[in-house]
Amino acid sequence: MGIRHVGTLLRMDEPTRRVLQLFIEMGADSLDLHTLFEAGGNDPTSRERVLNIVARLVDSGDLEPRGGDFYLITDKGRRAVR
């Protein structure tokens, strides 16, 4: 799960794409974690999956933490979801 590099192509699994897509759909540069949970569902397992996805997206530079539970989508993150 997550982002994989295959040659020069960047492949992203559907749950990861959904988290980034939520920023685009909502027309927001910054979203809070509770909103991002909508990308995965409300059960505890889904929420944990979203937390892991968000952590990977921060590590890869697609999201940037903004304090509290807020995350900013970066230009890299926007390009990845297009």
C-alpha cells in the first residue's frame, strides 16, 4: 500500500489517491484529520489505515503538517493526484 516507484512511473494505490483527491474535491489546501478519515471510513481499522497513509504522504512530501490535526497538500501532492 502507498506510493511505489516503477521505473520512472509513480504508482499510487486507491486509498492513498483517495486521501489526496479529497483535498481537490473539497477545493481546500488544508484539511483536518477528521475530514481525511472520510477517505477511508469510520471504523477503527479504516481510521488507522488513513493515519498510516497520511504519515507516508508527509514522509514523501505530498502533504505537510500544519499543526494540530491539519495537513496541507503540497504542489507535489497535487501533481500526484492528477
